Amino acid sequence: MLNQLPLYASGEIVRGFGRGSKELGIPTANFPLEVVKSLPESLLTGVYYGWANVDSGPVHKMVLSVGWNPFYNNTEKSVETHMLHEFNCDLYGQLLKICIVGYLRPEKSFDSLEALITAIKADIEHAKAHLESPENKKLQEATFFAKNPNGSECK
Ligand SMILES: Cc1cc2nc3c(=O)[nH]c(=O)nc-3n(C[C@H](O)[C@H](O)[C@H](O)COP(=O)(O)O)c2cc1C
Ligand SMILES: Nc1ncnc2c1ncn2[C@@H]1O[C@H](COP(=O)(O)OP(=O)(O)O)[C@@H](O)[C@H]1O
Ligand SMILES: [Mg+2]
């Protein structure tokens, strides 16, 4: 499992259930089902950390959720990226590129929404720390992200 990382993926940002920002206060940029299906089946469901950019903009730290969101019992598998950056716009329709760097934990159900939010906040702190290692920081510069000095996420 671990030897398939880092894993690169990209696709358009589409709409999910709208829960990330409204219920959790943690927006996630969702990939379309074709992208979800194109990822290797051997990629375990769960929570990951890595790097991401939107429309060739700056490369941000991210946390990623892969699976059926057991707290909500989704019927479709989803792959959702929360970037550790404040955007002043929405990103629907733009191109999201991600580099999945490491695995944090399996997806779980929780007794309350607060417990899910607390777990995600802990994931974010773990991601920030792991991505500071020199080996992981190098991946932020990957040519895959095709950074454009004039590229911006908010049009
Ligand atoms: C870092 C991270 C960890 C997550 N962990 C879980 C989890 O353990 N269980 C779960 O049911 N959902 C988990 N989620 C998924 C959220 O439930 C999901 O992002 C939220 O419902 C928003 O979905 P939406 O994009 O369809 O609005 C996680 C999301 C992120 C970003
Ligand atoms: N830091 C961020 N990381 C990811 N998406 C963000 C971020 N800030 C704003 N967004 C926007 O919020 C949307 C995600 O919010 P969310 O409530 O999860 O909606 P949806 O259910 O449609 O995915 C993204 O598609 C993007 O347009
Ligand atoms: Mg989302």
C-alpha cells in the first residue's frame, strides 16, 4: 500500500452534499466519480495528507478523505480535498491537482458531529507537521503542479 505513494491525481472540482462548509466548517473540494474510479483500487479508504493546487496556482498543504464517509453513510465513494488555505472565492469547475503523500488513519463513524470535527482538526495538525519534513516538502515543487507565476485560484 505505502509503496504506491506519492500518488498524483487531477480533475475538475464538482459539487458534493454541501456539508463540508455548512456542517463541519471544513470545506472539501470533491472530485467527479470518473476520477474517483480511476484511482488504484489498492488505495485504502481513509484519511491522507499531501499537496494540492487549483488552476496552476500556489501549492498548498492539504488533507484528503477517501471513502464512503461512514458518519453519513454515503452510497458513492468520494475523494475530497481540504486545502489548508483560506480562499476568497469558490473553486467549482476549476482544475484540482493533488499529490497524495502519506496515510493518517482509516475513516470512522463518530458519536457526534463535534467528535468528527475534532478528529479532522487533529488530522490537519498531523498533516502540517508531516509536510514540514525535507523529503515531503520537496514534493511541493513537483513539475506536475505546473505552477504559473500569474496563476490564481480566484478569477
Ligand atoms: C481530513 C478529513 C477527514 C475525514 N474523516 C472522516 C471520517 O473519519 N468519517 C467520515 O464519515 N467522514 C470523514 N470525512 C469526510 C466528511 O464527512 C466530508 O468531507 C463531509 O461530509 C463533506 O462532504 P461534502 O463534500 O459532500 O459536503 C473527513 C474529511 C476530511 C477532510
Ligand atoms: N480551503 C478549501 N479547500 C477546499 N475547498 C474549498 C476551500 N475553501 C473554499 N472551498 C470551496 O468550497 C467547496 C467545498 O465546500 P463543501 O461544503 O465541501 O461543498 P461540496 O459538498 O459541494 O463539496 C469547494 O468545492 C471549493 O469551491
Ligand atoms: Mg466537499
